[in-house]
Amino acid sequence: MSKIITLKNSREFGSVYNTRDSVANKYLVMYLRANSLNYNRLGISVSKKVGNSVVRHRITRLIREAYRLNMNYIAEGYDIVFVARIGAKGKSYHDIESAMNHLFRLKKLRKEEV
């Protein structure tokens, strides 16, 4: 099991946003940018519109855990930013994981399960 490598600062997030390569569903928006590395870097953004700090942090943890458990089935070489939508508030882990896998399938980044 490898460690999740994250995007650290606003410049890195901005470069992913500026590529304008995104897909969305009811709970999440996923922005992508090829990073020419042999691993993915993850960024998570949850706005104050979604809820208070407890709600925002819970959604962040759900997204991070769903990514961690599925990262071996995702193509490498991308910077990925997930932005939580207001609809993600109060949803279960399985709802968030399903939404994330849906976005990966839309962009054809999901590898066949081993």
C-alpha cells in the first residue's frame, strides 16, 4: 500500500483548475491534469457553502478514504482535484465512493479490477 501524495499549495491547485478538464456528478466535481509523473497527486476542496467545519472535514475524510481504497485501480500520471458539491453533505461513504468511481469511469481512468 503506497502513501497518498497530495497537492500542497494554491499554485498547484490553480494549474489543475486552469486545464479546464473536468467531469461532474451530483456529489463531486473532478478536475484532471496530466503531470508526467508515474504517480497521481490528490487535492480535495470543500467550500464553506457545504457546511460547517465538522461537515467539511467529514466529507474530506470520506473522499480521501474512497480514493485510498481505489487508488490501485486508477491510471497513474495525473493531478486530480475533487471538489465536493452541496449534495455531498450527509451522504454515506458508499455514496461518495460510488460517485468517485463514476467520475473515473467517465474519464476512462479506471483500470480493470485485479
